[in-house]
Amino acid sequence: MLKQSIVAITLTILGFATPAQAVKPADLSRLLKIKECAHCDLSKAHLAGKDLSNSNLSSANLSQADLTGTKLTKTNLTSANLSGAKLAGATLSGTNLVNANLSEAYMVGIKEECCAEPSNLTNANLKGSNLTDAKLVSNYGPINLTGADLTGADLSGATISNDSLVGVNLSNATLIGTIFVQSNLTSVNFTKANLSGTNLSFSNLTNANFSDATVSGVNFQSATFAGTNFTGANVTNPINLPNPLPGTRGLPTSLIPQSTIKTSTPSSPRPKTNILNSLLRGFGILK
């Protein structure tokens, strides 16, 4: 054991250390020829601009791979490792990313192809990923992000409309100017997220948790509230705050529409002279 350690140290000093893990040429060739590469090692592969539509990459290792502008229509990436991958401008459509690891992935400007089958990102790990200006919108149904983990992700300027984000973790996420119009945000965790200028119009916020979040200039037009938690949130300048707000917790009273606050106005006592006059008129004595 000691001898092996000495040899390893000697090789490192002489510059003969084992090179960092990288793509296996045979796996890369197989992918490009037959688009079948499940469980392949494609880490750090250069696949920018390639058309990988209909490829099978389930459980493949694509960590730190360059997929900039790559077409991933109907690509099977189930349980694939895309941690640290570059996916800027990549095209999704019917892409299967169920249980995929996209942590720290660079996904600026990634987009869902128009007029095609929506992608599935159920339970995907997107921790710390950069989805700035991403366009995850499909005309053929909601993109499924149910149970995805977007802790600390940056979705500034992203459009994620008419999608299913049930139970998604967006704690500590940056959501500046993000558009979630008509999305299902039931039980989403927005704890400590920055929602400055976020658009939540027509979205379902049932049991959503905004605890300690920055909620500034958010558009709530026709959003659904029930069991929504704003405890500790910094809510300022809300736009189109719905009326009424059933079951909402922690929202400052000063921000609740006045028409939802029931106030009792003491009735003024009727003057005795008016009562007497009414009686006299009733008996025909006073006209």
C-alpha cells in the first residue's frame, strides 16, 4: 500500500497523473452514428449545435458537456447527469428529463420548440442552474416540472407559462421579472426567493409558501389563493392583489384590499323628534 502511494505521488510530480475524466471516443462515435448511447460516458463532450433529436441518452454522463444550441427534440435524458453542462440556447420539445441532474447547468435562453409536444422535467435536479431568459412554453400542453428542485436557481426574465410546477422547490431562487402566467404553482416553495417584478397572473397559488421572500411589484391578477403563506415576506407594491384572499396567512393588513376588511360603523341614534313625527303621521295627525 505504501509502495503504491509513493508511485502515485511520484507520477503526479513528474506530470504523469491520470487525466481528468472526459468523453470516451467510442461512446461519442456511437451517439453520432446511431443516436443510441444509454449509460454512455460523454462528460465534457463537445456537442454544440448538434441535432440529437430522438436520441436515447438515458442515464448517460453528460456532466460539463457543451450542448450550446443543441436540438434535443424527443431526446430521452431520463436520469442523465447534466450537472454543469452548457445548454444555452438549446431546444427542447417532448424531451424526457425525468430525474435528470441539471444542477449548476448553464441554461440561459433554453427554449421549448413552438407547436410541439411539451417536455417532462418531473423530479429533475436543477439546483443552482442558470435559466435566465429561458422560454419553457408549449402550445400543446403544460411542461411538467412537478417535484423539480430549483433551489438557488436563477430564472430572471424566464417565461414558464401554463406549466405544471406542483411541489417545486424554488427556495432562494432569483425570479426577477419571471413570468409564471396561468401556471399551477400549488405547494411551491418560494421561501427566501426574490420575486421582484414577477408575474403570477391567473396562476394557482394554493398552499404556496412565500415565507421570508422578497415579493416586490408582483402581479397577482386573478391568481388563486388558499392556504398561501406570506409569513415574514417583504410584500411591497403588489399589483392586482385579488379580492377576497381566503386562507392567506402573514399578509400585512395594510396590503389587503380595503373591501376585504370588514369594519363595523356604529349606527347613529335616530332623533326622538323624528320618531314622534312618524307616529303622528301614522295616526293622520301630522301631514
